[in-house]
Amino acid sequence: MTSTVLQPMAWTNEKIRLACVDNVGIRQLWKLIALDNNNGTNANTNKNNNIVVESENLADFLSNRDLLLPNKMSLLKFLAINALELSAPAAPVLLQHGSTKTNGWVQLAGHPESIVPAAAGVVRKRVSGPVDSEVKAYRQIAQDACAAKLVPKFLGVQEMKGETYIELQDLLHGFKEPSVMDIKMGCRTFSESEVMNTTLRPDLYKKMVAVDSTAPTEEEHRQQAITKLRYMLFREQMSSSQSKGFRIEALRLGNNDPVTDLKTVRTASQIQGTISHFLNNRRTTTKDIIKRLKTMRSLMEKSEFFRTHEIVGSSIFIVYDEEKIGAWLIDFAKARRLPEGVSITHRKPWIPGNCEEGLLHGMDELIQVFENVYESQTKTDLRKCSRR
């Protein structure tokens, strides 16, 4: 039996009924957009859908971002675009909107049909089948004492109505009005197999030019085509992935609206400003998260699974409330065992064929940013004390 959720949305007083197991296809989503565009969009045009973050002061940007919220975008278009643009994490960034019950779920990132809540404390993620790469990864991680402490608890595989699901620990269970952040790890977030084809593609050239008309070289402008590798590297350069080994995908503060327009946050000051805003001057919380991140890095360095696998496209999921914090590594859809005789450091730069993805480099950089934020919080508190 397919259950439904009657959920109030943050940007409207209306409620929408969603099926918990609802396989919405890409074509259907595009139909939603097309139909919606023909239904009075001139009266409700959102002029801020394509805003690019340029300000160095991300704290100001985030605190004055009302114009970026989807309250002027129709519900159909928001759901469709959200599903099309974001990839689903292993343990979803699922947020409870003013409720601690199962029927209060709202998804911040990921395909809406990919993740569904199950019993209390459990979520299900749809996978391709019982031998899916992510199923293999979680089974192997469960046998590794160090790696198992890094990830959501793997509770098994379920077959329902011809679909296969992995059951995972609900990372928000036990938190009250949690604040969450999803951070994509690695200098390279695509698998090498994705860019083996060296065919010049006009469609990718057009995508690049649409984002930055100055990005193509003179030769690329002449050919009006680029390889997929060139495009993927360009995309990594638009965020902090290539330079820092991580990028902030999304965040949400308590019951406030989610922030997902962060893919161009890449300078040191932008990154620190965003994380500082997320932590909201909570020194104890910041200190506890730093401790957890350092523990996670140490476990990665000791783990047999991480020694023998390339970890591409995984995320650090951070959550805190008034009482506690949590942090886990999620999403192993692109995790692959290294070829025989190949070893990696997870820190060296990637050269095609060496399988390096920069996971530990990203951990080093991420911890440093959190430590910088903690130092800034301490200085602020000292200044406040000196004025008393």
C-alpha cells in the first residue's frame, strides 16, 4: 500500500499530497514546468532564479536572501526544478518542518522519488538493484570497524513492488529543530569513466558559454565544442571543489527555509562566511563539530575500505540542535574498489588514471575552515567581555 503525506509548504498556505513511493520521471517533471509556464507565469515571474553569488560577505548574502526564496516561484516549478538539478544523497538531507513525526518530512536536496521515510529512525533510498554499487559499498563498510563509525547505520536491503531500497539510519532522528549542512567532498566529484570519451561536444560548449562566455579558449571558441572532461573540470572550478577539496551544497538553519544556491561559493572568505553563518556563533557546537571531523579524518586514514577504494561524490552531512551535534559521510553511489596494484593517498592532485579524488585533502581544508571560524568566535567573545 502506498501511503501519502499531507505537507504544508514553507512558501504557501496550501498543502500538497505526496506519495511516499512516487516514481516521478524526468519527462513528467518537464511537463510540470511546461504546463506551469503556460499558466500565468507573467504575473508571478521570479527575477532572481539565476542569481550568482559574487559578494565576498556571505553572511550578509545569507541574511538578506529573501528575494532568492521560492515564495515567488510556483509550487510545481519549484518541485520540478529541485528534482532535476540535485543528485540524491545516500542519507538524504530530509528536514522536518515543524514536526518530529514521520508525516512532517520535507526534502532539502535530492530526487523527491529517491528517498522515503520508513519506520521511526529509518529511511529508505531507492537503488538500481541488489547488486547496486552503493549496496556493495555499504555491505563492505559494515565489515570495517573504522569505516562503520563514519556512515549512517546500514540496516539492510528491501524489495518492494519491483523496486530495491537500502534501509539506513535516519540521521535527523532524535534532533529537535535541527540545523543541517550538506558538503560535497573531493577535488573531483565525477568518476574517471564519465570522461573517457574524448568526442568534442557542441552541447557542452554551449553550457559553458551560458555560464561564463570568457571560459573557453580561443581554440574552443573556434571549434565551438569541448570534451566532457573539459566541461566537468570547468564545473568543478566554478565552486570550491577543485581548490579546497569540498563545496557547500545546501544548508538549513532550524525551521528556516533551506539555502541551496551555494554552488558558486568558492573564495576563502565566502566559505568561512557561510559556515560562520551556519554555526551562528555557537562556540561549543563549533568545537564539538571540529572534534567529530578530526575523528572522522583519523578513521578514514585507518580504514581498510578507504585504503582500497576511490570515494567520489560523497558528502559530509552535519547536523546540530540545542543539545548535540552529528556528522557522517554519506552517498557511496560512485565508490569503486581500486584496480589491483593501485594505491592512493586521497590527498594528491588528480591526474587522469591515478584514481586520486582528494577526499582527505578536503577533510584537511574543511577542518581548517571550522577552526578559523572557532578562532573568530573566540575573538568576538573576548571583545564582548572586554567591553563589560
